[in-house]
Amino acid sequence: MTAAAAPVGSAGLELRDVVKHYRAGTELVRAVDGVSLALAPGEVVALYGPSGAGKTTLLQLAAGLLAPDAGEVLFDGRPVPTSGERHDRLRHEVSVILQATHLAPRESALDNASVRLLATGRSFREARRLARPWLERVGLEERADQPAGQLSMGERQRVAIARALASDPRLLLADEPTAALDSARSREILQLLVDVGHHHRIPVLLVTHDPAAVDVVDRAHTLRDGSLLDGVDATLLGLA
Amino acid sequence: MRSPTILGVRPTVLLGLYRWRVRAHPGKELLAAAGVAVGVALIFGVLVANTSMTRSAGDLVRSIVGSAQLQLAARSTDGMPAGVADQVAAVPGVRNAVPVLRVQATLVGPGGRRPVQVMGVTPALAELDGTRTQGWGRGGLPLAQGLTLPATVGRAVGAEPGEHVRLLIGGEERAVVVGTLLGSDTIGTLDGMPIAVAPLALLQVLAGMSDRISQVLVQTDPDRLAEARRGLERVAGDRLDVTAADHELRLLETTARPNDLSTGLFAAISAMVGFLLAFNAILLTVPERRRWIAELRMQGWAARQIVLTLLFDALVLGLLASGLGVLLGIVLSRTLFDAVPAYLAFAFPLGTQQMLTAGAVLVAIAGGVLATVIASLLPTLDLRSPRPDLVLAQPGEAGEALRPAVTKTLALAGLATIALATLLAMLAPPLTVASGVLLAAATLLLIPAAFDISTRLLARALAGVRRSVLPLAVVELRAAATRSIAVACVAALAVYGCVAIQGARSDLIRGLDRNFGDYLETADLWVTTGGDDLTTNSFRLPAGALATIERLPQVRSVRRYQGGLLDVEDRRLWVIARPAEDRAMVPASQLLAGDLTAATDQLRAGGAVAISQAIADDRQLALGDTLELPTPAGIAHLRVAAVTTNLGWPPGAVILNATDYRHWWRSHAPTALQIDLQPRADRALAARAVHAALGDTPALRVQTAAERTAQYASLSRQGLRSLQQIATLLLIAAGLAVALALAAALSQRRPRLAWLKVDGFSSGQLWRSVLAESTLVLLLGGVAGGLTGLYGHLLASRWLQIATGFPAPFSLGGLEVAATVGLLAAIALTTIAIPGWLAARVPPRATFQG
């Protein structure tokens, strides 16, 4: 078992000896094989690993989108549900950012940042009011009324971050959020995520291949063959 | 050796790529194919419905008249003396002169009743070498043994050879033995026609027309046709007609033409809708094809190679789907289409077989393939851009964006198309068919702008609404603009077609109902032979029956109505001879020119007629001019007092005074008794009393005006059956197309729905959102299609009045539009409810799988 220790607060994320295996034809794939990982509130952790190492599976386990075969995923000290009413509530508290932004191209940046809030029964007007400060926070106050289709890739990713944060999440999970960006934009987005995590005391788990992340996050780990290792392999950062 | 290539692509590679694409998106391809199939089924179905029934009549005429070139025909059902045939035989140049008597009757057997035209013939008929009568000569078919019936007619009434059936003929009931039943193996397409054949002498006895015949078919000596014709004209004088032997075909063509024209209009609109439905089914896959093109370009494929792969895909998909569509069309045709219009069956003996022609199959398949190819190649517009990656780099679903400039251009093109359609219809009414087709295209062109404006307005209106999925639904619709617009287009086309066609049909029905209401309200009770006819069958009254009826306490007055069909040039006219005492002489609702009071006075006074517009146009007659009408007594000169619609009889009608009719037709036999009742007399009881006074004969029918009006209403609806069939086919196809389009759109939503799940939306919210999106898009399409459909309806009704002479006053069918939209929405939402619920239950982790 590989454990990555960290102080876990009342709003922290903790994975304890989590196992998730798949069957691919006749072959057993050990996507996550006894991983333990803890993120304290405000802590930003980057997760590196080669393709197929199980990073996205780990992220889905953390979000409660997958049930582990063994072990526990805890949030706030309570098991993360994978179905039912508590699971629905949890989805309002856990924000996920993906490489694909899933923005609606005809809607403005502000409306895109507001959409997630509609799930909680708010009106669009209220949602816009809540989302606008986050749009300012990611530096897009002047582009708020611009259709998403007319924004640059970096701006779109920032809208996606604003959308993820507008609902005031208690856990932020990001899967390759900078994969489609150039290095300058990547660094900008990564720094933004770290700042948000620190400032709002939100644990942030960041799955990435981006070498720049290691310089800005609090901790970095490597997932290889389903097992978690401390630090980052230099080959994964393109340094070797 | 290298295998051959097409534009640098090996056929095996084309096939491989196609298989790869189908395997990657089996659901999408299947739904697209189903959408094309529905469109093709509609095209094929309307082509079948549009097949003129005159083709089937051609068989009958050819099989009877054989090598006869000319005929001498009587001008009324009373016929002419049989001795005329001998005079004709003596005319120089005549080789054969074959007498025929034709009488309308109702055949009653143990299994049912059926109106038939009984043909009285002699064995000499076989000498004409008709295709189906060669065996009827001496020693051939046993004509002397009674009625010869087509097997289909025999089965319909339960008749067996050697058994007796009853013939209701001329107001009397006669028993007659069935001699032979002939199947299609013997008489081909004659089987199924409403005819019966009897020896001439037997029919003369049965019909009480001793020594009378209807026509003489004439075969001339070679090269002596003109001489024979001159001789025949001398025999005919001004009381009989000399025409080509197959003249009846031309009469039928004239009679069927208005129906063919109106069916043609409906068919053209429906076929266009079918074509566009197929087109839109493929349009739903455009985003996916755009992504495909972008990927191929990024892999280094040349533009021409990409076009080739898309073309290959389109041809394979188009051919397979169109083949399926034709099969579906055959099933629908067999289910929906049956007999020919009854209103023609009593004036012409017509068969009931459908015309499933190779031409219809080819046109339908070509339409389906063409729609598939055009829609499939639309994404190749992306090849103009030097940056293939831009399609993939768009936010949201790749390929779903529609540029505002494109929307604006399409809207302007749509408005221009509507203007063009209007100009065409106004300046050249015969081109109204093209206007209807253009309007369908304009509907599509306007949808993107309508979609953009309406969703913007809706988003603004919903900004303050809480706990509703509507705001999300609007965002989602706009996020997949191409797909939403394609679905709205399908709905718009469906509603456009249904509204335009149902509206025009309703106008026709309303016009005919008013016409027949006016026509029949001139009496409280009608006594007729009771067939599905236009009161044209004369009958003999039992001795003393008229006096008995007049003495009945409920009866106030009895009048003899007369009428018939008269062949004038290429028109078989409906002659209406009203007693001068009738409440009305001209149906007020059908008057097109003339003053009703003045026309009524002139008709009552005699020497005047009201004629249909078509007759007035043919003869270039105006009010006050003289109509020369060939009658059994010679050429009648009658003053035109009024011009009417065609009164529901396509070739047109002539209304005159019954006294004039008796004079010119030399006939006192009524075709109806019109009976007025005392105030407060019970009509049903009075009808029974009148029938008893007639000896309770089944050969005569007593109906109240309301009952007869209902019978005519049924007749007119049956007459417009092809229009109803097309409308029904369109509605079914529209419902299927909308449901398929929604299903196709839904199948493409899975990744997006999964993402929304990740974003915190519940399954219930997403299901409601899917239903709301479907409803909104259907409403948008429905309203747009409804508006252009109403306009199409207006143009179609106007054209029907101008081109066909049918009464078809336009009336705004707002309720019908709402009902059509509601029905389509109900069909579509019911279809989509369960798949939508299943789609909304997509696990959120699916967003990580695509």
C-alpha cells in the first residue's frame, strides 16, 4: 500500500486503501490498486501519471461517480455516496473541471458560468448575480457578455473554472484542465486554481500531464499501474 | 499489381471507412436511415395516390371496343331504337355494327349489394376482337344463361353460378340467374370492375327497355373510316352522337382531371415535404459529418477524397434507406388506399386496382438518394476553411454552431422565396403547385432565424423563473443549434404539409357540403333509386303510386325531378332538371355570376339554364348568351341565366326547368320524387308511408333531405379520398419523422447529459429538460410550419377554385392548425418520453468516456 499523508481537516478529502479493478476482455486492469490519499482544506494536490495509469478513475472515485471495489472514500469524514439523495446533494458540493469545457457557444460567458446554479433551483437572474464575481475573479469581467464561441481557449477554460466555483463548492476536481492550452495560458490557469484553493480553503485534486503544475501545487504524486507514489517521475515532466 | 483507385482512394478503403463510421455511430446511422425511409415512403405513397384512375378504365374500354373505331351513342339513358343498329350496318364502309345497352343497376345477392353497370351485348361483340371478349362469340361464353359477373363482384354479393340474384333496375326489382363468374385469369383487369354482362335481349327485358340500345360500336372497312363516319352522321342527325369508339376514355379524363389536378397539387406538396424530411434526417448528422471531415483533413486526406468518401456513404445510405422507404410506402399504400372515387363509379365503370408502377419506385428512390446526397455533402462547405481544427475547437459539441451571417442569409432567402411563391401563384395560377413547393422550402430557410429570435426572447422572459428546467432547456437548445434547427425543420415541414393539405381539403369539403345542402333542401323527402349517384337514374312508378302518395295526410305536394348525364364534346355533364315549383332553382352558395332572383325567375319561366364556369369558359359564354345543347330531341338553344361552380361534379353541371327537360329529352320518367310535407309532420313516419305507397319495393328508396344530404356528404368525402389519403399519409409520415428526429437528437445528447449530471443536475431535472426542449422545438417548428401552412392553404384553395371549378371557399383553420400541432406534439412526446427518461439516467461518469 502506498500512502500519501497530509493533515485532513473537517472539509477534507480522504481515500483509504481504495481499489478499483476493471475487466477489459479477459484481462484484469488494476486501475486503482490500494491508494490512500488525503487532501486538507485549501490543499492543492497534483496527480501525474502515464496514460492509462488510473488517474481519471481516481478522480471519479473521489467525486463519487464510481464506487470503489474496496477501501473508502471520505469527504468531511463521511463516506462519499455513489447514489441516492446524498449523492445528488454531493454533486452540488463537488465541482469538476475537464479539458472539454462543455460551454454553450451561443450563450455569454456569464450565462455559461451561471448554468450550474440552475440545478439548485435558482433563477437565471440570481445565478448571474452569484456567478459574476467569479467571472471577475478569473479575470473575465470585461468579456462577461461575450458569447463563449468567441472566446479564446484560455478564456473558455477560465469560464469553466468560474462555473465550477460559482456554486461555492467544497471540493474541486480537475482532469487535465490545461491540456489544450499553450504553456503561458496553462501556467495562468494552474495558478488560478491554486489561488482559489488556498483562498477559499477548498481541497483541489488536479490530474495533469502539465510539468508546470509541479511548481505551483502544494504536493504532487505519481500514479503508476494503479499505485500512488510520492513526488513526480522526471520522465513524466519531460525532464529525463 | 496495384488495385484500381477512384480519385486516389481504393474501393476497399471506401468500404472500410464506411463500415468504420457505421460501427462508430450505429444508432445515428440507423435513425438517419429511418428518417430517409419515412420521407421516401411519403414520396412513394403520394405517387401511388396520384395515379390517375383513367389508366384502369383504359383496359375496360379497350377490352370491349376492340377494333371498333366509331360509335353511335344515345344522349340519354332512355337510349335509342334498336333498329338504328341495322341502319348503321347498312352504312357504306361499315363492316360490323354491334349494339350495346348500358343500364345502371344495383346487384343484390345473399352476401350484399353492389352498384353495377349492366352491359347488354350480343355475340357479335366478339367480332370486334376486344382483348377480353374474343371468347364471347358463338359457342364461347354462355351469355344466354343469365348474368356474367367478374368474380370479384360475384364474391362481393355472394353470388354463385346457377343461383338467382336480384337486380334493382329502373325502380323495379328483378330476379336473374347468374350464368358465369369470370376471374382475372380470363378477363384480366376487368375482374374487380363494377360491371355485369347480360345478353342484350335479357337486359332489355330486365330494364323494361324493350327494343332499345345505348350505343352501336362500329368497325369500318380498311381505309373507309371517313366515309363510314359521314354515313353515321347522316343516321345520327341531330339527335345522336357520333364519336370515336373509345370516346368514353376522353370523357373520363375530363371528369377525373380536376381530381387529378387537386391530387397532383397535394402530391407535389407532400412529395416535397417527403424529400425535405429525408433531407433533414441526414441534416441531423451534419455535426458528426463535420467532425469526420475535420479529422480526415487533419490526417492529410485531400478534399476530393473526402468528398468521395461522403458521396459513397450517402449513396449507400440513400439506396438502402430509400429501398426500405419504398417497402414502407407499399405497406402504407395498401393500408390506406383502396377503391376509386364512388362519384366516378356510377358514371364510369372503373376498377379498383392500385397502380404501383416502376416509375413511382424509381422517382421515390431517386428522391431519397438525392436528399441524402445533398444533405451529406453540405458539411463539405467546411473544406473552404484552411483550418480543419476550428470545427473541433468550437466550444460545446463540435459542428453544432451556426454562424449569424448564415442565419441571416437563410432568412433573407426564405423571405424572397415566399415573395416568389406569391408572385407565381398570383401571376400564373397554374404554377401554384410550384408555389406550394417553394413555400415548403421557404419554411426551412426561415427556421434558423425564427429559432434564434424566439430562443433569445424566451431566455429573456425566463430570466426570473425559479425551480424550472425551462431556462436550462433553452440553453441546451441553443447549445446544439444545428440539431435543434433540424428537428424544428422536421416539425415545421410536417405541420406545413398537414395544414396546407388538410386546410385545402376542408375547404373543398365545406364547399361541397354547402353545395349539396342547397341542392337537396328543395324537398323534405326524396324518392330515388337509392344508388350512390347524382339523382340521374330514372325509374317507373308503380301504377297509382303517385296519387296514393299525394293523398297521404303528411304530404303537402309531390314534384317530379329529372336529371341525367349528357355527353357534350369531352365533358359528361350533370343535367339537373328542376320542377318550376321547387323552393330554389340554383344553389345560392354556388352562384359565381348572375343575380340569384333573376336567374331563378328565368329558369322557372323556361328556356334558360344555369351552367358551370368550366362550360362557360369552354364555349366562351357570358350571361344572356345562348347555349347550344345537344339533346335527344335535337339541339336546344337555352339562354344562360347564371354561372355556377361545378356543383361538385368535375366536368360541370347544367340546371334547367323540368318542363324544358321533358321537351328536349322526350322523357317523363322521373329520376326523383321531391315531396314536401305538412308542417309538423313526422318525417320518418312520412317516409315509411311513402315507401309503403310505392309497394315497399327495395328498388326505390325514400330518404329525408337530411339523410340524402348525409349520403352526398359521404359521397363527396369519398370522391376526395385521394386527398384524404395523402393527408393521412402525410400525418403518419410527419408523426414518424418528428419522433425519429427527436430520437436521433436524443441519441446524440448522451455525453452532454452526462456532463450536466456531473454539473449537479438530477435525472428528473434532465428528463423534464429533455421533454421541455422537445416541446419548445416542436412548438417553434409547429408555429412556423403552421403560418406558412396557412398561407399554402390559402394559395391551394384559391387555385382549386380557379383550376378545378370545385367550390372551395377559403376559411382560416386556426383550430385545425392547433389540433395538428397538438397531435404531432402528442405523438412525438409520447414517443420520446421513455427514451428521454432512459437518456436522463445516463451515469455522470459517461462524460469521462467520450
